[in-house]
Amino acid sequence: MVFNVTEWLTGIKVKFTEVVIAGIIIVASVFIALIVRNTMRKSLQQRLPSYAYKPLENLVFYGIIVAGVLSALTPFGISLSGLLVAGGFAGIVVGFASQQTVSNFISGLFLLIEQPLRIGDPVTVGDVSGVVVDISILSTRIRTWDGYIVRIPNSAVFNSNITNYMRTRARRVEITVGISYDSDIEKARETLIKMMQDHPYCLVNPAPEVFVDKYAEHSIVLKVRCWAPPPVWFATKIDLQTRMKKVLEEAGIKIPFPQLDVHIKDAADMRVKLVEEEKG
């Protein structure tokens, strides 16, 4: 076999050209992906909520890069169909090896489609309560009321009871207060209802209400209710609880504290004997 230098150099030149072209295609695809991402951020990021925009941006960005890489591999005899078959087989193997990850991924897709919770919503998921700070493909993060960040797998979120306190037009504020048995119940009711009617966040419809909840040992317990928009629900409750004592006192209504009255039926004579201690 005679070694042909010309053919060898020609082959090297062809391979070098293919490698250069493949590199240019990959670099161009990354450059195009960056341009498209910046354009999306300028035009769509402010219009779409973050829970919908972030997955869309990642899908478009990495989709362009993957398409560029596949195009760059075509001159080397690597077909797309072969990659799909190999990828499908590898996906099956990985799926069996990591069923929990696949379950979280599928659950994350359903959460993004159904949207039972969104970033910024106050929620309760299972036994975790707080504000949603992030929803990704595999997990959801919630900042609890005391400031901790809890990461919950999406499969657990999807299969749990979700209470969303933001997905309603109004949320009920409920407070209990005790008044003394000597106080006028009707006057106390009118005073508390007027306090809620004058509050800027208490809704007119449904109307505020006050009623006797129970007769306790030391007080008559009143249940005070009104409705407020979810974003200001907590602030409304705190404000009403702070004002309540002042308006009741101004109306002459007493808020009692626990006390014990002792009644002696028969007063017997009590004799006191003083004994002087002997000095040794």
C-alpha cells in the first residue's frame, strides 16, 4: 500500500474545515440564543408572570442551542434519528433509575399548567404555611411565616391539599373579645360594628357582624367578623385588634380580666393568741 501524501493532506483539510464549520455553527447558535433571550426579557418579561416566563425563556434558550449542536454534528455522519433513538433508550433507563425525579418533573409541569399557586401567594401546602418564593420544574420553595425557606418536591405539592389565601376576592377577619357581665351587650355590638364600618379595608358587603359566642366564667365572649381584601387581611386584623380596646373603653364597655370572688356565708369569731418567745 502506497502512502499518498496528497490524499492525506486533503483529508485533514476537509476534516479541519468541518470542525471549523461545526464550531462556527455552535458559536452562532449560542449568540442567537443570547440575542433571543435578551429580546424576550425586554418584550415579554414585564408582561408575563415569572412563573410562566422563566420556563418559557429556558425552553427557547436551550432549544436554540440544542438545535445548533445537532446541526453542527450532521457533517460528521451523526444523524438526528440515531440521536433520538439513543436518547429515547437512555431516557427509559434514566426513568427507571430516577422515578422520583421524573415524578417531580411531571408534577412541576402540571403545576405550571394548572397554577394552583403562584409566586407571592400566601398558601398552606400540607403542614407548611407561608409565601411562595419560587416554583421550578422539580420543586417549590415556600418562605414560612417565621422566615425559614422550605423546599417541597413538586410531587408532594401536587398530591397535597393546597390552600391559597390569595385566590379569593375577600378573606374573613375574625376576632374574639370578652366584655364584663355588667356591660350592655347591644351597645358593645353597635360600637364594634361602627368601628369596622369606619375602617378603610373592611368591606361593606358582606357586612360586618358581631354576636355573642359564649358565656364564659369571667366574661361574655363576642365574636367580631368582617371581610377584607387578601393583600391587606393581616394588616386589617392587627389594626382592628389594636383599636378594639380603645373604642370599647370610650363607650364605657369593660374588658374584664380573670378574677375570683370569695363569699363567706358564716363569719365565725376568730381568736388570736400571741405567744412570746422565751429567751434562753
